[in-house]
Amino acid sequence: MTRKTTPRPNKPDDFEARWRKHRLLVRLGQVLIGAGALVAIIHWLAHLEAFGPGQPPGWLDLAAGYPTGLVLVIAGAILAGRKRPTAKS
């Protein structure tokens, strides 16, 4: 049994929708950059014992310290550095 399909009408390219998506992803990237910087700063302050005596445990250094901050900054920079959509593509 074959199903008949009706062809969809060609939707014109919606530049405004692509622009809104682009701006949303750029803003998300900027938020990720800020969050990564915040993670790294808080981790640095913890090493300076600003939140009380004692250093963060070793697993925290490897998992949630500078590496996490760096990954967030890099992911945010990738999103925030997107190319602008053009009207032709």
C-alpha cells in the first residue's frame, strides 16, 4: 500500500527567524563565558581561602575547578563567535 503525499508549498526563506536564532545563540554563548569566568574566579578564591580555612579537595580541582571554567568559556566563545546570517544563505 503506497501513501500519497502532497508536496509542501515552498516556504520562503525567513531571514528574521534565522536572525532571532542567531542572536539567541550568541547571547547564550555570552552567558556561558560569564559562567565559566565565575566558576574560575570562585575556584581561585577558594584556593586563597576566602571562604574559610582549607583547600578544595583534589577531585574538585580536577572536575569543577579551572577545567570546568575553561570548558564553559570555550563553549561560550564558540557560540558567541557565530557568523552573522546573510540574506542570501
